[in-house]
Amino acid sequence: MDNSGGAFEGTEERKSPMTDLLADFQTLVRETRKPEAEVMTLAFQTGLRQLWRDRTLARYLRGEISRDEAVAAAGIDWVELAERQREAMMEDLAWALGDKVTVPPEKDRAL
């Protein structure tokens, strides 16, 4: 099948996400002048921290842990960001459904 002259004319061939990650990894190694093992360790630690923070915030938003526990685990800035995002999403949902959705009160929210 010939793709010449189509909507994608002049664009680069798309790379796989894994190829992009490998290129990003190699760039970090080169630019930081750190050994590959150290960059890999930092990437793993950073990713694990982010996954744990996301899990903590999700548990808080589902009401499984208190706000204080979420703040202790993820930090006040992340908890407040998650609260603002939830509030905005609920407002958008209420608007889309014609105000048929009620926004639940936040549990353990200090005023």
C-alpha cells in the first residue's frame, strides 16, 4: 500500500514507545555523565515514588485513608492538587449532566 501523498506526507516514521524510552535513557546517561546503572536506579526510584504517590492519592480520593494520612504519605501540595482536580472534574460532570450530579463533601477536610 502506497502512503505517498497522504495525510502523513513529510512526517517522520513513528517510533515505538520503547524506542523513545531507550533514546531518552541514552540522552540522560550522556548528559548527566552518570553510569547507566545509576541512571537506571534513579529512574526506577522515581517511577516507584510516583506510582506510590498515585496509589496514595487514589486511596484518599476513594475515602480509604484520611486526609492526614494522604498528606503524610504524598505531601500537602499533591493532596491539594488532587482535591482541586477532583472538584473540577465533578463540576464538569455536573455541567455535562445538567446539574444532576451532586458533588460529595470532602471527608476530613480542614477548612
